[in-house]
Amino acid sequence: MATANFATAIAFALQQGNIARIFETLGARMDDLPILMIAGPVTGLIVQPIIGRLSDGIWVRIGDWGGRRLPWMAGGAIASSLALWGMAHAQVLWVAIACFWLLDAALNVVMEPFRALVGDMVPADQRAQGLSVNAALGCLGAVGGFLAPYLLAHFGWNAGAAAGGGVPPSVRFALMLSAGVMLLGTGYTLWRIREYTPAQQAAFAGSDAVAHKPSPGNPLMALWRDIVAMPPSLRRLTVVQFFSWFALFIMWPFMTPVVTRHVFGASRAGSAAYEAGADWVGVLFAGFNVVAALFGLLALPRLARGWGVAHTHAACLGAGVCGFLLIVVLRDPVALFVPFALLGLAWASMLTLPYVMLTDALGGQRLGTYTGIFNIFVVLPQIAVATVMGPVLRAWFPDQPVWTMAVAAASLAAAAGLTLVLRPDRH
């Protein structure tokens, strides 16, 4: 089941690691990048809850294959591959922007039904383990996505500007490879998985539940009614999610400025020190994902069974707080592997345990609908960071971006504390 997530993670990592580079290569101004990259939160906010809700009630059958989740995943995988291929061959900025929006929307179409599929197919006592395997393969896919352009350049694919000013060759080839992996990885899941019918799912869930059918009328009003009717434990969990992801969304855009200036002493973008620091950030993020994969696969399910899901999640978030604070004080490039490893523990938990609490709270019913709503609270922090952190940086520490890591530490500490206080694992 998790091979689809492995392929999707490669595409997401390539997008996160290279989209600013692609846009700037094709002529975008640096101060335009935030608005150009707004596709992520916007498509997530729109696509995830709608697709999640639709996949709860629409059963598609083609011969002996079909289901509620798999057809959406198939369509999203095809559209993602086309977007990756188009981005690889973009020669003008507007084409790259269009492909970026298509890619982000299509990846959300794959991921949203996939999360619900795991909840549908895995029994309650195996959900932590199943979601950990899913998160581990996702992290390993991200390692490949982050390292692919660097490795291709190292083995002879020129990482510099392409002839004619298009996408750099190493990035182009990595995107094309990812398009193929997307089809193969998701295709394997589609080939091997057979979804339970609504009747089987009801029996499997141990209840009289049946697949939720979207009610007629305005879908936005129906979505609002679903939000109002959220179980109390899910409401508490969304608060934890907001502060957790606010911290992570500070990390991703600001980590390169922090490492290049605070650790490598770069005074300007494009200098030798800046390029060395930016390359090192990719290596650090690869290590971050390796730790997250191993921890999520080998230790996290056991800890969750022994300590309880909420206490384990709070402890992992606490490790992430220590990681952010260490980044503020450390100035040795190799030593940065320690805080990134601690952040990897938090990342593994964030990809796994909130979804365990979510599926437990819903008892196997309406997973698509509420997984989509749940992920709104992953999207909203990204919009908040894009809105707030730029003015904060300019007003309080314009030449010291390292202090953004302190803000991230405070937000993640709030999430850890709220996990213990609100106990979202209690129904």
C-alpha cells in the first residue's frame, strides 16, 4: 500500500527542493517567489476536503477493479506525472507556474484518498504500525527526491543553467525520473490493493456503519456542516496540528538562509559560501528523513503502544523543540546533524500519530471527509507563516534569520504542551 506514498514523497521533495530554483532560472524575481509558491496551501485547502468527502461516497467499478479511494489515486498519479514532465521541459515562467499548480493539486488528489485508504484497510490495533510503515517509506522517498539533482550533477549531469535558459539538466532529468516513479509506484498499489466494499467495511469496522454518501445541495455548506459536527477529540487535535505545522513551515523556507549565514558565514546569495551552505542543507534534510524513516519504522509504534499515543507524540515534539534551539546556538556544519536528527523524530511522529488519533476518533466512518477537513489545519499554518513571518523577520531581526528557529521552537513547544493538556486521544 505504501509504495504510492513513496512515489508521491519523491515528487514532493523535488518540488520543495527545486521550485524556487526553477522559477528564478526562468526569470522570476526573488521577492515574487512567496506569491508564486502559494499553490501549496491554496490547492491543499480546496482539494483535500473536497476530494476526501467525494471519495467517501462515490464507488467506481471497472471490471473487477475499483473502489472509493483507488480511482482518485489513479487520476492524481497520471496528472502528477504529466505535471512533472511539463515542468522538466518548461522554457518560460508561466508554463512552469502552471505545471507547479497542476502538480500540487494532483499530488493532493493522490494523498488525500490514500490516507483514508490506510484507515479503511488497516485494523485499529495495527494502525500505528501501518501508518509508520507509510511514513517511513515516504521519508525514504523524500531522501531520494532531495538528493537526486545533487547526485545526478555529481555523476556528470550539469547542474548549471541549461542551454537556452531552461531548467538545469540535473533537475530536468530528476523530474522526468520522478514522473516514471510516480506511475510505477502508484500503479503497484493500484494493482495489488483491493478495497473493501461498503458492506465489508462496515463489518470490518465492527459497526453498522456504511459508506457516507455526500448529501445533495451546496458542497461548501455541506463541508461547513461537517466541520461543525467534528468529534470533540478531533477538534482538540486540530489545535495541536496548527502549532505543530506552524513550526515546520517556518523551518522549510528559512533553513537555507539560516545555515548559509549563521553557519557558513555567507554575506550574499550566489557566493561560494552561500552555495556550499545551500548544498549542505540538502544533505541535512536527507539525514533528517533517514532518521524519521528509521525511527518511524522501528521504534515509534512500540513507543506508542507502551506510553500511549498522546504521550509519545508530545515527547517527539519535545525532541523537535530541542532541535530548533540547538540550531540557534550551533555553528559547526557537521554538528547540525544532531538537531536535524531530533527534528526527524518530531517529523516521524507528525506523519503518523495524529492520523492514528484521527482514525481512532472516527471509528472507521467518514475517514475521507474528516481526513480532508483535518488537513485544512496543516494548510492554515502555512498561510499564516507566509503572512506573518516576513514582517516579523524585517521588523525584529532582518539580518539574523536564525531567530526564526526560536519562533519555531516556541510554536512546537506549544503543540507539545497542548497534546498533554488537551489529550486528543481521548474520546
